[in-house]
Amino acid sequence: MIDQGTIDRILDAAQIVDVVSEFVTLRKRGVNFTGLCPFHNEKTPSFSVSPAKGLCKCFSCGKGGNAVHFIMEHEQMSYYEALKYLAKKYHIEIKERELSNEEKQAQSTRESMFIVNNYARDYFQNILRNHVDGQAIGLAYFRQRGFRDDIIDKFQLGFSTDSHDALAQEAQRKGFKKEFLVKTGLCYETDDHRLRDRFWGRVMFPVHTLSGKVVAFGGRVLSTENKKLAKYVNSPESEIYHKSAELYGIYFAKQAIVKQDRCFLVEGYTDVISMHQSGVENVVSSSGTSLTGGQIRLIHRFTNNITVLYDGDMAGIKASIRGIDMLLEEGMNIKVCLLPDGDDPDSFARKHNATEFQQFIQEHETDFIRFKTNLLMDEAGKDPIKRAELISDIVRSISVIPEAIIRSVYIKECSQALHVEERLLVAEVAKLKEIQAEKDNKPSAATNAAASMASSTDEQSPFPPDEVYESFIPQEGKEGQEFYKYERLIIQTLIRYGEKVLCNVPNEEGEEIPITVIEYIINDLKEDDLAFHNPQHRFILNEAGGHIHDAGFVAERYFLAHPDQAISKLTSDLASDRYQLSKYHSKTQKLVTDEERLLDLVPTLMINFKNAIVAEELKHIMYALQNPETAKDDAKCAVLMKRYLEMKQIQSLMAKRLGDRVVLR
């Protein structure tokens, strides 16, 4: 872990204009700089850089942040990798906390394994270029496949000779330990304790992590004499390599995936390489296996859109589509493109340039559910049993989709395509979701509604507690609720002005005690036993309250440098948001800034926040009263009406407290 002092020095040194201008051509416009956004394609500059705030933001796609966030997004690095990148740029020594002996040992082992893999990569590349067999066999194979030299170098392709211990002998001669040659899987030990190469007589494909480290290898045999040899041999699982968490080509594809907002998924190494050579770089491979949760989340970091490219092998397609439900479950938008008969992505890419390739996909890709429905319908034919199985299969796929609106659209489409009543499909999807909810130990919607109804009759406080007022908010679209808008504005004000003194309040001795914005917000929420809905907002408020009396505490600076990158990114978004609350004074005919009117702004936001909560509960009570079952229960109606009148009184009181109208500018 990097200590906070070092993080502060990095942030102080990193000039946002200096950092961004390495990747974007900037032009000065007033006090700021503008340029074309590096995160999406545009012709009119919408990317703004503010030297005063140390922030950048695209007002088209919304991406940006401070220098660390920019490097994270542009270079697809983790928070700590971006900090180290900037530390190196500005010649700042990284000071990290002392590791335990166990951590030091694990770190040393991992570093040693990566060093050995780097050596092996260089060794295989050297053999390919300079050894007689490498040139005659390995290089000839790559060129026969149409790979250019620059592509061979880019993917660091290599060759291993037919000698069964050439790498083992050379590596040990260079001083590399047998322990790490075995742990990486490059070599293995025989029963008589001899060290043998795992890869021999093969062309070599290094597998890179997201940050570009060589984590494993795949080797393809070229000789056809020994039929018992596996066509491909891959590195075994190790302390640094977990196949389920890696995707071939992700290091080379990540920036293109972000820019195109789409990822192509193919089967093999050569598919990825040929597509890169044709100019299509947003492509990764699952290396011939079904996708795992870790791989899906890796893709989802960069895009929500994925297109799976299939060749004409129907057996392979049917086997692979079983794993695509995991993509649907992750909430991704999945399309399928079937390539022409006789072509796989490798051969098709070699015949077409990037424009032709993209155009073909655009014209021939189809939605996954539609593709799966048509595929299985053709297989089922008129057999009623097979058709029933098909419907169950499609329903299972639809049921894992998290978005209710998307599920509804698919149900309607499948109802028409399968000639099945829509209500039956709805019922089956609901049944599967209920079963899954029970497995996950989650309360059902009915349970939530019951809890919400019970909370409506609570007379202990004029406001329901946090978990209660959450329960009556629709589970989808909470952020669209009126009170959530005010919650975000309150947190934005805290970030920008939290340490500022809002007012002075006399204590028992008559002394004036300064009350900061942070303290006012905390106390005002406590007064009515309220809390924020968003957990990040709650975290920021709690942490700000714990540090408000620290010497030199500045909320915006503190949270921008926060080690939790989600908090840091949220702070950046709130700090750089161009919208702010403003007030027009008719006497002076001037707009007064937020900071100049905090004493008016903060209480007004708090009242609006509470008023929106009351309005939401009133809406909830009205829905409950309109329920025919409730109408039959006089006692329940009486309780709800009493609660409704109480909340209307509270709403009336707050309306009187609301002062000048607040407008968004």
C-alpha cells in the first residue's frame, strides 16, 4: 500500500494539463483548455481541462477526473498502477507501508515468477528470429498465416525447438532458479528429478495481464507426425496465473474496447491476431473455453456491449451458447454474428480490411436471445417435447437478465416467435426469479412491500428511518426519485464547501461556536433520524464527520486523494460538475455564488431533501389506499389515512420554511 503522504505528493506534483497533453492536443480557451475527447470519437471538442481545479471532464461522454483518474481511464490501469505511473513521471519515490514477512515472501515469489516469464518470452522470441529452426519452422508458419513482422513483434510471438530441455538448461545457466521455472509451469520435474520443458516443438503465444505482464503461455504444435501430441499446450494454474481471470488479447484491446464501446469475442489466439492485423483491435479470446465470471467482469469494466463471432460449426455454437447466460446475468448487451460458411474470424479477417469487417458485422449481427430462439427452433422442428424444452431454455435465459424492461421486451418477442401466450412466459420467468431469490436468500418483492406497509404506520418519528424509506422506493430507478437528486446536491455541497463555516452558534457560556457545513448536515439528519440512500454518500458523510476537526482538512482534496477509487472518482465527478445551484438577486442584479450564500443554500437543500422524502411517502400511502384489498379493510384504511394526514401536516410546515426558490443553472 502507498502511504497517504506519498499519494498527496503525487497529486500535488501531477499537473492536469501536463498529464492530459501527453495524450490530447489541448487549446487554451479562457482559463481552461479544450480538446477532442480521447475516450470516444468526436469531431467537435467537448473535453475540458481546468488547471485551477486540477480536473478534466468530457461534457459529452462524462468521463474525466483528476490526473490519476485520467491515467486510469486512458491507460486502463488500477488506482495504484496510475499512482505509480505518475510517481515515475514526476520522479517521486514511492513509499509503501511495511509488509509482513508472509506478504514479503508472497510478493517476492510473484515478482520472481513474472521475471522468469519475461525471460522465457525473450528466449522464445530470440529463437524465432535467430535460430535456424525458428526461422525455418516457426517464422515460416506465422508468415504462411499472413502475419506481418510488426504484428509478430506486437504480440511477442516466439518458438520453442524440439529439444526437451533447451529452455531449462539455458535458464539455469543464466541463474534462474529451478523453483520458479517449475512454479510458472515453463518446466516440470521428472521422477528422476530431471528438469524438462513443458513447451517444445511449438510456436509460442504469450498471455498478458491487463497491465501487460506476461502471466502464461500457449504453445501450438506444428509437427503432424506424433498424433498423440495435444495441438495446444497451455501454462498450468499458478500463483500468478488463473485462467478463469485472464483473456487473451485484453492488454492490446482495452483502449479500443473503451473507444468503440464494444468488444468482439472470438475463440483462439490467431483469431485475435488476424483481426488486429486487419485493423479491428477491440477483440479478445476466451482461449477455446467457456467464459467465466471473472472474464465477463473483466470485459464489463470497459464496455457493456459484446458481439460473439461464430464460424459455421453448429456443434460448437450450441456448446458455447450455454455459457452466454452468464453475460446476460451481468446485464450486458449481447449480439451474435455468424460468419460465412468456411470462415472463422482468423480467415475472414485476412480477406477483409477493418471497414469491410465492421460493415459485415453491422449488417449480419443479431440479438443473442433472437439468435438462440431461431437456432433452437430449427433444431426442435415440430416435435412438441423438444419445443417445450426449447421454451424452458429461452425462459431460463430471459430470467437471468437483471433489467425488468429488457426482460419484458424479450418476453413479448419470444411470445410472438414461439406462438406462446405472453402471460405464460411472464409466469415462468417470475417463477424462476423467485427460485433464484430463495437461493440467494433475498427477500421477495412481497416481503419488501409488507415491510414498507408496516413502516407506514410507525408513529415514533415524522420520518421513516433509512431502511424504511428505502423500502417504499421502487427497486428500479431509485436514482430518479426527487429526494435522491437533493441527496446528491447535498453531498456535492459537502465536497465543495464541507470545511467552510456555515454559521456561529452560542454555547451555554455565550461563546460563539463555528458550525461547518459538514457538522450542520450531520446534525440536521440526526434530528429527524434520517440517512442518505446511497452507501457512498453515507460513507463520505461519516468520514467527513470524523476528519472535520483535523488540521488543514479540506473535503474536496481529502476525498479526491481517497484510497478507495470509487470515492475518489465520485468526488471528481461532483467537483467538476458544471451545474450548480445559483440565486438571482433582483436588487444587485447579480448571480450570487454558492459559497457566498451557504447559510441560505445548505438549509434549503436539507428542507427540500426532507420534503421530497415526505412527498414520496405520501405517494406510497396513496398507492396503498388504491389497493382493492386495502379498501376492504376498514382498520388498515384508518391507519393509512391517519398517517397520510400526519405527513400532510409535516409537508405544510416544511413548505412554510422553504425560502427563495432554488433553480438549477
